[in-house]
Amino acid sequence: MTIQWFPGHMTKARRQIEEKLKLIDVVIELLDARIPLSSRNPMVDEILKGKPRLVLLNKNDLADPQVTAEWVKYFADQGLPALPIDAANGTHVKEILPRVKQLWAHKIETMLRKGINPRAIRALIVGIPNVGKSTLINQLAGKKIAATGDKPGVTKGQQWIKVGTEMDLLDTPGILWPKFEDQMVGMRLAATGAIKEELLHLDDVALFTIKYMVQHYGAGIQERFGVQELPEDMDNIQEMVKVMEAIGRKRGAIVSGGKVDLDKASLIIIRDLRAGKMGRISLERPF
Ligand code: GDP
């Protein structure tokens, strides 16, 4: 799903989340492990207003595990527990409930002390479009949940999904908008598929990706695509284009006459990156 965000949409999205927050105890904030800050809503702290929160770094199957470990530390330093997961395959999804319970343990203790039988913890998943909210809801539910909330004529009453006996999950996630002001953020969102690449120039997104990869994953590029020499000057566009051409040649983006079709090469680079065919790549680091 790709949403074009306008101020009116943001206000509506915020209002919808604030309505949901009234019903819940703990928020599960879903981020993209490859670009945690760029896939984060800029107003999330303000919107969630101090609700206990677990950060999930999703799509970790595509992210660089070493960089993800650094991100977990980054969030921990800010007092936010963070857990890398892969919602599509269900990896580490079973660890979510114990982590949510930790966040709510003090409340349960208080209830028990007062002689009240604690009810199931109520949780809400929030995140930007395409970060994997529906995939995670289906994983936690153990079945495919039809999204009913947005269709006209369908009852809008909130549905709860039982995750074991100890957690109830709201069946419709909270959709947040990413930040747009920073062009680099836009590049990272486009490269990972959070926004349509057509919103930016495809070759710009591919160039950004290659630049980042030359900088951080140079040996992998050389090995995978048989690039002899990597550019030393990251701002030398011509040198970067040579790398793109080498990749294009290796991946068959050739037009008649043996020249590399750069548009096709750009598309292949982005598709390969998103499918994990370039290896596990993170496009943002916490320093
Ligand atoms: P939503 O818009 O936040 O509800 O996102 P979706 O659940 O529809 O997921 C968006 C895309 O990301 C889908 O193509 C999913 O298959 C894919 N996806 C979700 N989680 C993961 C994951 O952990 N790893 C990978 N590789 N893909 C994922």
C-alpha cells in the first residue's frame, strides 16, 4: 500500500491512533530494521504519549545483523526495548509476548496485590505503510485476518485477536506517516520499497543505493559483480555510474550494441536490494 500523505491525512491518521490508544495498554512500534529512523514517524513520541512501548525491527532477514545489533543498543540507550524480527517468516515472533509482558509486569503486580485478577494485556501495532503490520498481525493471530475497518458498509467495531491467553491485539493497526523533509530519508524509503520509487527518480534511488553500498559493502560489490576498482571519491558521479554499469552488465541490462541500459540497471539494482539478492544490507546506521 502506498499512501500520498497530505496534512489532512496526517491529522486523520493521528486522530485514529489516539482513539485506539484509549483502548490499549502497550504499543508495538514496527520499524524497518534496514532503516529504523527513516521508517519512523517523526512525531511518534508525542502521539503515543508515554504508553509503554516495544520497538520491533522488522524485515531483519534483509538487514545487516551487525548493524541491527547496534540499533538494538541505540534504542536500549534511549530506554526503549527493541527486538529484531522477521514477520514474514515468523522469526522471533514468539519473543514478542514475553517482552510485552515485561512492559506491563508492574501493572499486573499491582492488580494481584489488590486481589484483582489481571486481564489480558491489550496491545496495538503501529507503523508506516509497508513496514509489515498486517503480516505481523497475521503471524500473531496464526491465521489470515481480513482488514475490515476501511471498507464502507462493514461494521467498524474494534475486533481483538487473542495471542495466547495473556495478550489481546487490536486487529487493525495504527498507520503512521514517515518523515519527508529530508531527501536522504526519501531515498532510503524508496530504496527499501516503503514508498513507490516512481515518487523519486529511479536512477537517483539506484545511485544512492550504490553509493551507500560502495561505502559500506564494497568488498561484497567487488566480489558479486566483478568490479575491479571501487571509486574512492563518493561524490564522483561518473565513477559511481561505472559501478552501476558493471552491475548492469553482470545482470544482463544490455541494449543492442553491448551498451548498458542504465534505467534497466537501476531497476535491477533496486529489485535485487529489496529481494535480498545483494546480501543483507542496512541503509542507515545509528552514528
Ligand atoms: P503493512 O502495510 O505495514 O501492513 O505491510 P504488509 O504486512 O502488507 O507488508 C508489506 C510487504 O513487506 C509485504 O510484501 C510483506 O510480505 C513484506 N514483509 C513483511 N514482513 C517482512 C519481513 O519480515 N521480511 C521480508 N523480507 N518481507 C516482509
